[in-house]
Amino acid sequence: MRAVITGATGLLGRHIATALHAQGYDITAIVRETSDRTFLNQLGVQFHAADLSRKGALVPEVFRNADVVFHCAAAVTDWAPWPYFVANTIDATCRVCDAMTVAGCRRLVHISTVGVYGRPHTTSQLREDQPYSSIGRWDYYTNSKIAAEQIVRARHDLDVTILRPAMIYGPGTHGLVARVADYLRTGKAAIAGDPGVTLPLVHVEDVTRAALLAATTPAAIGEAFNIVNPEPVTQADFFNTIASLLGLSSATKRIPYRLAYTAGLLAEIVAHATRSAVPPLFSRYRVSLFGHQRRYAIEKAVVTLGWQPRIAFHDGIRQTVATL
């Protein structure tokens, strides 16, 4: 079996490569020339150097005879100019799909996010048929992920499965936990809104298993799946467990949610007006990521893919913090 992975040097891409290697796959990783390939070299992965944001950089031949493509590459920041998201998420997805078609490769596992549902005000679990939504015009990350989903859904020449993971964490120095750790180290960490709001988390190993199941489950073709661990972990638990494991002070400060959200909007206005390349301390996206209560149904993934999350938060977070 042969697999191609985009974004293979990222947190999820590395774990998918590791799992495929253990199953004996022949793996080709599409990476930028400047990417650190040390870990993937140890797996004996083949490389194809290409910047997916550049027209003409991707050669269709890389997909020839591939059984499945895992498209993990995308802009992963919440603060950059809109053209950056267009190039690295929307255009990159188009180029992968076009190259696959030319090469005669059909099977695509597209990594999206539960963020495509926006932040609806509901206590109900959000299912995969929930309409697309975002915070607004400046929610570039979410808007680009929605556009990428629409692109792959429209490709009837491909056999597509969309995975929508929640907030992914796991071993690695550039992920969610590392950013929270840096925030805690400032000594100014504050919790926005209710400390009891539960966070939609999922360990990278659980997302990896979902990706491999999606690739090998015929019934998954044409479907989208929420990939979330339903274990209730509050934002206070999340911040303070990380702080405790690092020997740092707990996040004891509180900011009312509406105040934090409004401050985020004002900070965005100033940053956009000044064309700042430095992300504002607050943004509506960041405030709502932790402070807005939302829950996601996973029954579809359980029934169709046979997937269940296996990594409990307190086990996964210890494993993750140990690698920082």
C-alpha cells in the first residue's frame, strides 16, 4: 500500500506517518524545502519537495499509484493576512485535488476542523450536518477551512472523507499545549469566562487512528466525521494541569467573557488598521476557543468508522508536557 501525506512535518502529519510506517505502507511526504525532515528521515520516508502555496510547485506524478492521500497541510495560525490563508489552505487544497485527478489517484482523507461550525449558541451537541459558520469576516482561519471543505466536497472525481478534529494536542513543541505553556510562563494568564466551560479536546494519536480508519472504510467515502474526546475537561483543568506539571502558578485571574470578547474585537480592529504582523494578545477567535461552551456528537464516527478515543486527558497531557 502506498500513501502520500501533505503537512507531514506537522503534529498530525508526523503521527500519521509513524502509524503508516508501522503498518508497512510505502510513504511519500510532501514537504517544503525548508522543513525539518529529521524525524521523517528516521522512518525512511520518501520526500517530494513542494510549496503547495505556489502555483506549479506540485508535480502530479507524486500521486501516481498512491492508494490514499492524507491532506493535513493548511495555514495553522489564526493571525495572518487573508492572502496567506488563501494560498496555504484554499489554493493548496485545489492543487492537491487537481494533481490527484491528473495522476489517477482518487482516495482523499481531508483534515478539517470542528471550527467550521463556528460558535453557535446552543447547548445541543453539534452534528456533522450543522451548517457552516464563522465568527465573522476576519475569522480567516475558519473561513479558509470552510472554503477548503467546499472544494473537496465538490470533487466528484475523488473519493473524499472529511475529518473534523477538535483541539488537537500531543507530543510536540509547536502545538496547542506549547502555546498555552508559553502563556502561563508570562505570569499573566487569565481564564476568559466560566472556568467550568468544557473544552473539545482530542489527542493526536486518537486523530491518527481515525484517519487510518477513514482511509480503509468504504462507507466513509463522501462523509464527514467529528473527531472529539467527549471526556469533560474544563478550561480551568486544562490550564492548571499544565501549570502544575510545569511547576508554574495556576491561572487564577478571571476575565468576564463578554469583556474579553469585546477586548478581542477592539484589538483586532487596531491590529488590522495598523496592519500589524504581530498577533494581538486577545482576539475573538482565541477568547471563544476557550471560553465558549460547545459540544460535538461523535456517534457517526463510532458507528461508521468503529472509532473511539483511547487517550484520557490526564495521561495525554502528562505525555505532552514531558516533551516541552
